[in-house]
Amino acid sequence: MKRLTSGLVTLLLAGHLHAEDRYPFAAGPIFRVEPEARQIMIKDGAATRSYFVTDQSYLLDGNTRLSLDKLKPGLPVKLNYYTNDTGRALIRRLKVDHPPADPMPDKAK
């Protein structure tokens, strides 16, 4: 019975996934947008990675939904994605990454 219980606990723990395990994150400026291919390329350090927009992708700027044509090169974004069976990185949610407001504005200007 002890062996069965420990096996069941192991199985339950192995099946427990966090959202970040299922949906990896990426961030960086948009390098290129290819609307025909529904593809966005993000610059991540020296590398550029391609992500694809699906009909289920959420493209957001704050609470406003965006269309693919509103995304432009240089725009900083954060996204989470999943990889399909063919290895394509499909965007689950993309948000425009606005820098935080300066809590101490420079009044000397």
C-alpha cells in the first residue's frame, strides 16, 4: 500500500505544471512584422526569434486589443507563447511593454 501511495503522489506531482512551464515568455523590441505570414520577429540580445499570430492570439496595448497592422518595428513587447507540433512558436498573448512612469519627475528642467 505504501508503494502505491508514493507512486500516486509522484504521478500527481509530475502532472502539476505552472503556467510559466506551459507558456514560456519572451520580451524585446519588434524587429520585423510580416502581416502576410502573420509573423512577428522579436530581437532578443543578438538573436532574432519568430513568433506567429493565430486567431486565438491576444494582442494588447493596455486594455485595448490591437490588430497585427498596429505592431511596428521598434515597439517593445512582452509575450507568452506555446510551440505546436511542427515547432512553430505561436503567440498566446502579446502586450506592448510601456516603461514605468518616472515616480520622481525632474522638476529642474
